[in-house]
Amino acid sequence: MLLCPLDYRYGRPKIKAIFSEENKLRTQLLVEAALARAHASVGNIPDSAAKIISSKATLEFVTVERVKEIEEETKHDIMAMVKALTEKCGEAGKYVHLGATSNDIIDTSTAIQIREALEIIGRDIIDLVEVFARLAKKHRMTVMVGRTHGQFAIPMTFGFKIAGYTAEMMRHYERLEEIKKRIYVGKMSGAVGTGAAFGPKFLEIQQKVMEELGLKAEDAATQIVCRDRYAELICLMAQICTSCERYATEVRNLQRSEIQEVSEAFDIKKQVGSSTMAQKKNPVTSENICGLARIVRSFVMPALENMVLWHERDLTNSSAERFILPHVLVLTDDILAKTIEVFSNLSVREDRMRENLEKGNGLIMAEAVMIELVRRGMGRQEAHALIRNCSLEADEKGVNLKKALLNSKEIMSVMNEKDIDRVMAPENYLGKAPEIVDEVVKRAEKLLGKTI
């Protein structure tokens, strides 16, 4: 019986496989083999024993099923793995797990799993940056309404909006690259981190294990790798997913029936929007992104709480992390993949963007007129009050702002109708939006290593 939606609904196979029981056991066996070879290299155990342990530390010889059988008796998952490996190694089995504590194996193997997952997530981010950059470039001059507080503000371009998303995802990629040096960390230092059980060559053994596995050693471990590292990782994944929720929320808003400026792709031949309302074309993928992002954020609190353990370690973090790490990393990949899907196939309605600009009755250009008045010598506060009165008049009477401006003696004393038409053209009040798009796209191309 399947209970977790990751098992039957959410997440992509490749990243879910990283957190499977098989891959977890595989990485733990990698660590045990590396430990045996490190011991042999410093003369603690025979080379022949290390070779036997290494040859048997694979899923071919140590199976998930056998480990589970032993765990039924031991009630200890790592000891079950150790026993399953030991029984395959003959006389060399007496050297398996020598000097190690459970979390030497768990945390080091977890670091390998995290690395495998972040390789996928890093590629996802790069792919999303490319999708955004292409969209921003295509629509650098597609004029639309800029909105603040849900209300019309001033004109902008759709490309400029997407350039902001592009830049944000590039920052996330920088954060991901930066965090790796603090996340790709294991330990091989024993019960409280002193390495006493490994003998005088402890530091050398730990260094050899970590170098072989491509990891760094925890600076000053307790019984575990310090959980500020995991908390930072979970917080970053929550940030990335929340950014995707922001983008998806914008799609949902702009797809609203009264706006209809963009929309998710919809398969006319097969897709059903509603079981009863046959006309519906709902932004279901964007809504899914938003819902899943909330789940990822919900794991931030237990990740932070796992930093606080009794003395050198208790077990309260263990059960929580069995949920946290797989769910957060699998869902982050899923959310990124769905965001890529939405924006790769996004329908952009330039005609509706123009219609919505015109629906504002020119009020969206109030600031532009005010700035022009100031440029022509009027005081800023005087110009603001004047345009405010004209805007309120136009809104109350339901007429275009231009008409109210033409009725103002103060305004017409410094501007004529031709001036007003020029100033009130939305495409003439975009600031440096197109140039900002160009600069962001240029940076994206540098990250991508190609021209788009």
C-alpha cells in the first residue's frame, strides 16, 4: 500500500532513485569500502582484507532484503548493514566498520546522495535560466501594464518582467555553487568526533576516506556532521521553490479571465479543465508548483530544529531527516521541472496586453505627464497635485486622462495636444527596460556558455 505521494504522483524517477533504499545502501557500502582501504593504507589492516571488503561492498553481495532481515533482529539499520557485509567477507569481516560510528557512514553517504541530487537541481536551474532568457529576449519590447498593489502602475515590458526572473534564478545558481563547499562534507571521526577509536592515524584515515569520495571532512564533528549545513541546504531549496511559486503565481494572475495576458499551454484534443465546467482551462501546473512549494517550506522549521541536539548528539534529528532530505530535494527538482514546462510553452497574448493598457483610460501615464511638466519647469509637488486632480476627474467621469489634461489651463500653458500624445504613448515611457533585458540576457548567455 502506497501512502506517500512521492511514490505515485510527484517527483521524477532519476532523482527519486537517488533516495531509494538501494542507492542509500550502495552509498553506505561505498563509504565502508573507502574506510577499509584507508585503514590498509596506513597499516591498520591487511591489504588483502581491504580488497575483500571492497569487492564485497556492493549490492551484488549485500542486498536490501538481507539488511532488512538482520535489522528485524538488531533494531539498528547501520549495524544490520555492517553485519550483512561482514558475513560476506569471511575472515576479513572482522575489519568491517573498524573505528567507525553509525553516522560516520550515514552522514558521509548522505553527502554523496546530496551531491548527486544537487547535480540534477543545478542543471534544472541552468535550463530554467535559458528558458527565461529566451523569453525575455523575445519580449524585450512587448509593452504591458506594470502593476503594484494589484493596480495599474506604469508601463513596462513583458521581457523586463521575465528578465527579473532570469536574474533571480542566476542568483540561486550562485548560491547553489557557493553552498557546495559546506554541504559536500562527511565525517570519519567516531563516537563524539575525536577519532579516538581510529588510533594515532585518525586524521590521515579520515582525510583519505573523504578524498577518495570527493568530500571534505567536518571541521570539528560531534557524533554527526553539524546540522547547520543541512539547515542551510533546506533553506536554499525553500528559497528556490518559493521563487518558482512567485513565477507560477504571476502566471495564475495573468491568466485570470479578466486579464488573460498569458496562459499555460492547454491540450485542446485531450486535456480537461473541469469535471463539470467544460469551458475551463485552468493553470493547473502553476497551481501545483505553488502547492508543492509550500510543502518544501514546511521542512525549514524541522531542519532548523535539528541543529539543536543534546550534547554531542541525540536521535531526534534522524527520523525527521528521513523525511526532510528526500522530500525537499525530490520536490525541488519536480518544481523546477514544472516551472520549465510552464514557461517553455507559455502563451503570451500581446493583443490582450495592449487592450489592458488601453482599458486604463490613460491613467497609467499620469506619472509620465507629471515628469514632463517638471522637465518643462513646473515644481514637482505642484505637478503632482495637478496631475492628481486631473486623474481623479478622469476616473470619476470615466473619460481618458488626456481629456482631463486638455481641460487644464495650467497644463495647456506649457504643453500642447501633440506633446500630450507623445508623452502618453506607453512605448515612450519604458525607461531602460529593454537595455536591462539585454544586459540580463548577456549575463545569462555567459552562464550558459552560448548565445541564445
